[in-house]
Amino acid sequence: MSIRFNTRARHPIYLGLVPTRRDLLLSIVSTACGLGLFLLIYWLTGRAAPLIAFFPAFMVTARYGQRIAGLLAVGFATALLGTFWLGSSGWLVLVRLDAVSLALFATLGSIIVLSFNHSAEVLKVLQETEQRFRVALEGSSITAWTCDEQRRYTWVYNLPRGIDAAAILGKRVGEANPSDQYPEFVAAVERVWQSGQGERLPITWTHKGVTRHYFMTLDVIKDDSGRVKGLVGASMDMTSLHAAQSETARARKELQAVADLMASGVALYGRDLRYRWASRRYLEWVGKSSAEVVGQPMREVLGESLFEIKRPYIERVLAGESVTFEHEVETPNGRRSWVHIAYTPSRDADDAIDGWVGVVTDITERRKVEEALREADQRKDEFLATLAHELRNPMAAIRYGARLLRSDAPPATLEKARGAIERQSLQMSRLLDGLLDVSRITRNVIELKTEELELRAIVQEAIDTARPQIEEARHQLVVSMPPQPLWVRGDSVRLVQIFGNLLSNAAKYTPSGGEVRVTLEPEGECARISIRDTGVGLSHEMLPKVFELFAQLHKNLNVSGSGLGIGLAVTKRLTELHGGRIEVRSEGLGHGAEFVVHLPRTAPSIEQIPAAEKVVTLFQGEPRVLVVDDNRDAADNLALLLRSHGLQVHVAYNGRGALELAEAAQPTVVVLDIGLPDLSGLEVARTLRRTPWATELMIIAVTGWGQPANRLETRNAGIDAHLVKPVDPDELFKLIDSASHVLRRRIDA
């Protein structure tokens, strides 16, 4: 649509008083028409027409021409009337009117011309204004309307699609817009009419099942006295914007839900360093509500010190860089924690950085775990160094003793060398047993062979085990036990190990000539065992770490043979497996230490004695022993040891050789290594069990594998006993010695 407007400049000198050709022609034609109308009236009536017959011509000229055209027409008519007049015969005759009449005629004509021309210009301006208004409305989604005092629509424009203007013009608002369909609109119109004050408000309309959202402006039209004469309204279709806002709100809720599920806190920041939004986790971290954070400056929310820590990273992210950093902070709610923070820039529609997104993750627990791992790694390194030291000492003594045994030293010297080798081998065996216990503890595979035990006997056995160490250090041992028995259910070997470890530590960490006090007493439903010493004691910092694995309690105190740092960890776990607990007390370094074990007590049970026994003799006489091991030194030395006890011994170094020798010698005991180069010890055992002569054969496995699964494999292969290298000779002798006595089998009567 193209509309042309009159845009001629209105200079103060130029007021439409300069005639154009069109103006001259229009004035002449209008004067002639006026004269013709004057003569027509005279011809029809027979009387002279009044001079006002010229006035319509003046008005037409003023309407379609400039002011000068109308004034020229008035001048021409005045000149004409001042020059001739009608005669009695009806012909034109020259008649000069008096000056007063002509002046009055010219004045009235000029007034008519000027007034009508002004009205025409006003009308033209109004028309042009209306055209501009319509163009503006057609280019927008604005609907406009007016109504009169009766609330009837008098003008409507740009109505929504589907609404006919002719159907509502002249109708009252309540009639054209029923209140049951447009309650908000009808109520607003009535409210504005009654108050005389305009309103701006959102309106929702539903037409033919389609709901649209508008923003409406209502204003009143008043007369000069201030009385309301009508209403004018305009509304803008905001449906698309409302949909966009709804989508934005939905997306924000989804973002909030996702952020709330995250373990990290999320916040949005603007370039003005104010919060735009914060997730629930973030609000919990700063200890504030959303109203206290959103829209507020970071400096006020976080505090001056915390804000200054973040300032360098904020400057980098606003320069377009994504940054991450970690630091320990004290949040505004007073909680100290380690956090990992990631900042990344956010950009507007023009790709300009308008802020950034921050993700805050509390890593306090992770830092604690990392610190614990670093500490554990350090303890592990210290443990390996200590293990190497602890193993080198007995290895050195064994090596020196072995060299002495090869020399021509006196018998007394050789005896001392043999004693040293035996003692140091026992020490190495204990170290390896401790390592195996640690392995079982970490994998939770320790098995207890529980039975009802009298605790006084267990404690006494542990004391007897540790007595040489206590006497060597010249300590005074004080033992206090109750007269009545205290019964517990447990594994006797492991219980002796518990108290033996504690007594060994007490002897080790107490300077020579100290005191070790052992107290056993009932305590409610438990038995309380206290082992107290007057030794080096424990610092307050070390007390919580006493029972940790690889904890070196006295590594800086120059204590000889301070151990691997595994004994107390094993002791604590074994105590817990027995349903008990262990605790430690110390008043500090130099004040000794006390370890207290609490074990649940039980009542002794009465075992049923079998009704009868039948003794069956399996075999008698001294056993013949076959030693099978691919390590020749180990096999030969064990054979020498067994022969020194008067036993008949045969030696084989592989599986097939063992089967051939066993068939020839038919031994009564086989000491069998499992890891052989050709046939495994398990295959050798199965083959022997299938031979007729070996039905009562005792097979003893001697191997470096001691896990429960390994023991199950040897049992399934028909092996009677499972010993783990290095083997205690006394234990081996007991097993072999049992074969030299009459074996008994219980048979129900």
C-alpha cells in the first residue's frame, strides 16, 4: 500500500498567497459559475437573486484550491458586480454598486474563503493522520477500537483473524464480548469507566477454541468538563512472546531440576559481577537463599576475602578463557572445605561475552582420600624399606652361620652357628607369617577354627611364648589372673597370636629393666585383658593411627627391631573376628602404654562322649619317608634333618621320579612339594592314592601356597596335611611321628 502525503513546506512568508495557473483558472471558472447561478435564479424567479449565490462558488474554490484561488474569485466577483447590473429589460447593463455594498460583499466572501479553506486543511490533516495511523496499525499486531458513552463500539481496526468488524460495530462491549467468554476484558472496561483512570493489563482471550494472549491499554475520552465521553483501547498480540516465555520458564525449570540432581553447585554470573541464577546445591554451599543471591554482587555474597581469591580467574574468564582451579575456602556459612571450580564464558546473540557459568564441586572428601593415599603410599615405602632391613638381618646371620658350618671351626662354634641359623630362620618365618596375615586381612579371608577355650590357659601360653624376650630385656613381669576360669569361644592359635603380639611389643618398646603387667579379669559379659608397660609410650598424634596398617609407631626413637608396622593391625582385626574390641591408652611419650582387649565370655559346654570305640591298627613300625622337591638344596637338607632323627629317607626331584621311587620303596609318609617341573604334586598324590599299597599312606604337602583355595585343592587330591614353607621342623616331626604310632579310628558301637 502506497500513500502520498502533502509535505509542501509551510514557510512563514508562503501561506498559500502566491497564485498558480491552476489557482487562476479555478478562480475564473468559479466566478463564472457564480455569475451563471446568479443569472439562472433571476431568469427562473424573475427577481434579482441575492449576492450569496456567489458564495458556493467561493467555497468550492477554497476547497480545491489554495487560499489565493478563493480570494481571486472574490475579487473577480466584486469587480464584476461593481461594473454592471441587470436592467429592467433583463439585459446586462453597467451598474456601479456603492462602495459599502461592495466592501461588505468582498469581506463576507473573504471570510467564507478563509474559513472554509482552514476547515479543509484541518480535514486533510486529519485524513492524513488517520492514514498514517492505519499504516502503523497494519504493520503491527495492534488492535485498536473506541466506544461511546453507552459502551458501544464506534470504531475498530485490525481485529484478530476470524472476528468481523461489522458484527461488533454499534454493539455494546458486553454484548459483542460476552462476559462468560471475555471476563477479564469486560471487567477491565467497566473498571476503567467507573474510575476514569486508564489501565495497562494482560488479557487472555479464547475464541473458537483458540487461546491468545494480549497486552491491553485502556484510556478514557473526556470533554472539557472532565466527564467521560467514551473509551479508546489498544491491544497487542503477545501470544508468541507468551509461548517463548513459557518455553523459557520450562527450560529454566528443567535446568533447575538437572542442576539440583548434580553433586556440584552451578551459578550464572553477569559481566556486572552479579548473580543471574544459582542452583540449590550452590545456595547450600554459600548458606544463603535464592533471594539473597540472585541479582546481588558477588563481593557481598561471598565476602571480600573469597572474592579476592576468585578475582584473577574472573578476569581471565571475562577475557574469553575457560579456567579451572582448586583451593581451600571458608564459605560464608563458616564451613571450611576444598572446592574445584570451573569457569566458562557465556555469550549473547552477538557472540559477545556477557558473563560466565561457574560449576563448584566440593572435593573435601576426595582431598582427604588423596591425602590418605599419599600417607598410605609413604607408609608402604617405609614398610618396604623396613621389610628389607628386617629380612637382611636374619639373612646375614644365616649366611654367616652357613659359612661357619663349612669351616673347621670348633664344635662349640659350630653349635652356636647352628643355633643362630635356627633362630634367624624362625624370625624370617614369623615375618612371612605376618605378611600372609596381612594379605588375608586385606582380602577378608581369615578363617578361625573356633572352640570353647579357657582364657587363663591361652594368656599363659602367650606369656610363655614371649617370656624369653621379656627375660632377655630383664623386665619385671607381673601377672594377675582370677581364680575362676573364664571361657571364650575362639581360635586358640589366633588368640595366642593376639596376646603374644601385645607382649612382644611391650617387651620391645620398654627400656631394659622395665615392667610389663598382664591383668586378666571378668568385666560384665566380657573378659578384660590388659597389657601395660613402662616403655616409650605413644604421642597424642599417634594414638588414632596405632592400628593402621604399616604404621611405624617409633620410627624416630631409634628402637632396635621396630618391626614392619603390621602387628597391631593384625591384632585388631583378629580381635574383631572374635567379636571383641581392642583399645590403647597412653599419657604421652615416656609414660608407657596400655592395650586392653575385651572378649565376649561364654559358658562351658558338656561334650557328649561316644558310647564305644573300636581301635583298628593301620600299620606299625618306623615310617619310611619319601621327600619330593625340585629344589635340590631344600630336598637334601630336609632329608639330612630327617635322617638325623633316625628315619629312613628317600629323595626324588621330580614327579615321575617320585612315582617310580615310591613304587620301589613303598614309603609310609610322603613329604611332597606341589610345584614340580613335570607332574604337579597334586597329580602325584592322585596317582599314589590309586595304587593298592598306598591306601594307608600319609601324604604331607609342603608348598609356598597357603590360601584356602590351595588347601582345598590338596584336600581334594587326597593329601592329609598342608604345610606352608618355610616349614616348622617340630610341626613336621609331629606329623611323621604320628605315623609311627597306632592310628585310631572311631567307630560307632
